[in-house]
Amino acid sequence: MHSSGGEAAGRPPVNVVGERVALGPLSRTLLPRYQAWMNDVATQGWAGYPTRPEPWTDERMAQWYDRAATDQERMWLTIYETGAWRAIGFCVLRDIDPRHRTAEFGMTIGDRADRGKGYGTEAVTLLLDLAFTGLGLNNVQLQVYEFNHAGLRAYRRAGVKEIGRRRRCYFVGGRFWDVVYMDCLAEEFSSPVLGRVLAPDEAR
Ligand SMILES: CC(C)(COP(=O)(O)OP(=O)(O)OC[C@H]1O[C@@H](n2cnc3c(N)ncnc32)[C@H](O)[C@@H]1OP(=O)(O)O)[C@@H](O)C(=O)NCCC(=O)NCCS
């Protein structure tokens, strides 16, 4: 594993490179991909953006992109699979609080065909590496619906733990579901990439 500014031919700019997944900046050229993922009603229902099915028009996407791409308070990232350097999703670190050193994250692997292959688990690990090792945060949390088995499993495997539930507060598929609150502490996390990348150089 390594981290890189993206100098290799045919590779998009990336910030953190893992084994099968890399995280890099949002790209305007990927707007049609982001738009397709964000308009998938099933994904909207699972990921919770927005809380009811609704369309994302070109105009709304342009507004979202212009804000997200320059947002100093939230860190949006494209998720790539490193085999073909294909964009497979996006994630965000939001509510970054430098005083209390906390943040929350959200994540989507856009196409159903790319889910269940381990990409989500590695993407969470790389995002936590950015949060803990890169930004020096201490606690990162997330919320996931209790029916989101893939999310629960991916996050648990990445070391994120359940800390509580808000009961029956999300209505979908004809019934109420719990929201599961999960978090991870810096001391519980072992850096897969940035601990080595950010090591200071020694004098020669
Ligand atoms: C949640 C999400 C990011 C996870 O990413 P992913 O790439 O699918 O996750 P992984 O493949 O790393 O891990 C998922 C695990 O859940 C398992 N899983 C998937 N569906 C499952 C189900 N219905 N029941 C039980 N386990 C399930 C997979 O088999 C896999 O476990 P395994 O590797 O041990 O077999 C992705 O599925 C996604 O984007 N979903 C739609 C949007 C969303 O829910 N976003 C998250 C909001 S909190």
C-alpha cells in the first residue's frame, strides 16, 4: 500500500492508495456517475440521502458539486478500485470538529454490482486512516439503518463498533427501523497506509 499524488499514467489523482481501493478528490468529469448513483432510489433509501426518494437534476447536481468540491468543512472523496482505476463510489467526512477532534462519515458504493466485494470495508479503513492519522481526529462516528446488513458488516470489519440505537425512527418498506450509531476511536485503529507515508524523513 502507498499514498500518492497520482503521477502514474492513466491514473486519476488520488490521496490514499490501499490494496484494491483508493480515495481521491471529487472530479467534475465524474458528475454523470455521481448523478446516476444519487438518483438510484434504493441507494437513497439505504444511504439516507435524502430521507425520501427524490430526483437529482443537473442543476441540483451542479450546485452540490460546486459546494462539495470546495467545501472546507466536509471532505468529499471519490472511491476508486485500483485494478482499472474505475470510480466505484464516494464518501464524506463531515462535521469535522478540530477542538473535540470528532467527525462523522458516510459512504456509497454506487453500482450494486460493485457491492459485496470488499471495496466498502477497505474504503472505510482508508477514510478512517485519513481521519485519525491524517487529521489527528480522536473519534469518528456514523449512522446506519438496521436493515443495512452490508453496511453493518463492512463497518464492523473495519473496526467500527455499535454504541447505541435510536429505535424505530426510520420508515421504509412499510415499517419502522432503528438507526444504529457506531463509532471508532483513534486508539483502536491501526493505520494501514498513512502511518508510514507521514513518517518524517531522517537526515542523511
Ligand atoms: C454499505 C456499503 C458502503 C458497503 O460496501 P460493500 O462494498 O458492499 O461492503 P463489503 O463488500 O466490504 O462488505 C459487505 C459485507 O456484507 C455482506 N452482506 C451484504 N449483504 C448482506 C446481507 N443482506 N446480509 C448479510 N450480509 C450481507 C457481504 O457479504 C460482505 O461480507 P463478506 O465480505 O464477509 O462476505 C455498500 O453496500 C453501499 O454503498 N450500499 C448502498 C449505500 C449505503 O448503504 N451506504 C451506507 C450508508 S451508512
